[in-house]
Amino acid sequence: MQRFQERTVLITGAASGIGRAAARRFAEEGAFLVLVDRNEAGLAETREALPAGSEALLRTVDVSDEHAVDALVAEVIEARGRIHALCNNAGIAGGDYSGITETDTDTWRNILNVNLLGPVFFTRAVGRHMREQGGGAIVNTASVAGIRSGAGGNAYSASKAAVINLTKTAACDLGQYNVRVNAICPGLIETGMTKPVFDYARERNKEEKLGSRCELRRYGRPHEIAAAMAFLASDDASYITGQALAVDGGNTAS
Ligand code: NAD
């Protein structure tokens, strides 16, 4: 399938995990990639992992730096003319899980800066451009932690719930300009972010327990999230906007 032939797709958090899998998926489908992360070495590894002949621009940017985000978006539009799809995927995990009475203000600020303001800055800059170009698709990586409480640290869960609402608000603002905005809510996926969880379980021979909280009785793989991101970013989802799609093996079904 070549749903993204001659299309420019910007992916944040592309140096690892789900973002790297998304880069591969969009490249397989013909996209010109703009890969963004604060981890330069990881971005280079992602480029190595792309299919031969893939075209990609790599940019080391902190998504919580609004001026850097604006400059990057302007640079990409100047170079490519158009951004067809944006995947707001960069994120950080939930601090120390110590609970609402203990989590300190720096932890809250740090998580909200990256997980919420990062998508806000990119959606604002790219949304203006998509409005002018007459369309586009934005896919935000939220989490099941944004749907049900207790699934993550309190700051992380709140940030992801906010991303789901940002998705709906942006969809309402931009729908009239043919810009679709949707979110993916992954369940437990094996990535850099969840490595400590997997290491802990494996050291205790309890890996099968990691999948036990969902109906499919297994944890997920980054490519399974990437497939859903590509669907929502593609014309196959042309009448879908403002939705939060759980890709979680049924974790939130019960
Ligand atoms: P990951 O740690 O493997 O990848 C996250 C990437 O984001 C990293 O490359 C990191 O360098 C980048 N990043 C973090 N902060 C950044 C910043 N300020 N600026 C630029 N880049 C930054 O984790 P992942 O699991 O692939 O996470 C991708 C997204 O999926 C995140 O938004 C995460 O919250 C979400 N998610 C993951 C899971 C899971 O189980 N892995 C579940 C639900 C949601």
C-alpha cells in the first residue's frame, strides 16, 4: 500500500519505540518523513531502520520549546511546501507513581510541558498551515491512562486525558478546514518507555502477567500502534475526526 506517496509526514518522538515503528510504516507507504526527537543518536538509528530508498529529514528538537517548534514547522513548509500529516507522539512517563499527595510540582510541570504542550505547539503551528492548504490529518498519541485513572502516575494520566480533550477541541476548531484530528490510546506496548516494567517482570519470570490486563491476553508491539496511526492519518479515515481510538488489546473494553 502506498497511501502516503508524495506526502510529507512529520512524526515527533521518532527516535524510539512507537515513533520509530511509525516512521517505518509511513516510509513503507511512500511518505517523505520529517523525524523529530530530542535524541539525535536515536534519530540516526531510526533512519538506519527505514526501508532502502526512504526519504527523511531528521531534526533534533525539544517539543516543549515553542520557538524551536515554530522554526522547525516553518523550515519544513519552506522545504516541502506542505505537511500532509502530523503525528504528535513524543512523550515521557509518569515520574515516581507516588500519588497525588506526593508528586512534586517539577514532575507535574515537566510531564505537562512535554506530553501536553508539545502537541499544543505542533498542532498550533501545523494546524495554521493545514487550514491554509485546505486539509490535513493530525494523530496524537494519548494512552489508555488518559481514559481510565490508575493506569499511570497521576501527572501522566492527567496529561494524556488532556491530550484526548485537545484532540476533540482541535477537531472542532479545524474540521471546517478539512483538517482531521484524532488520537490513539495505546495499551501496554514494549518500548524504551516501558523497559523498566518489562525488565522487572522478566527478572521475576512474570512476563505473561504483563498481558493479563487485556482481553487479548498479551502486551502490544509498536508496529500495531503504527498501523492504527497510519490508518487515521490516511484517506481511509476521511470521515473520522475528534476520536480517541484505544489500541489496547481490549484493556478498556471491560
Ligand atoms: P519511547 O520512550 O520509546 O519513545 C518516546 C520518544 O519521545 C523518545 O525517543 C524520546 O526521546 C522522545 N521525547 C521525549 N521527550 C521529548 C521532548 N521533550 N522532545 C522531543 N522528543 C522527546 O516511548 P514510546 O512508548 O514509544 O512512547 C511514544 C508515545 O506513546 C508517548 O507519547 C507515550 O506516552 C505513548 N504511550 C506509550 C505506551 C507504552 O506502553 N509504551 C502506552 C501508552 C501511550
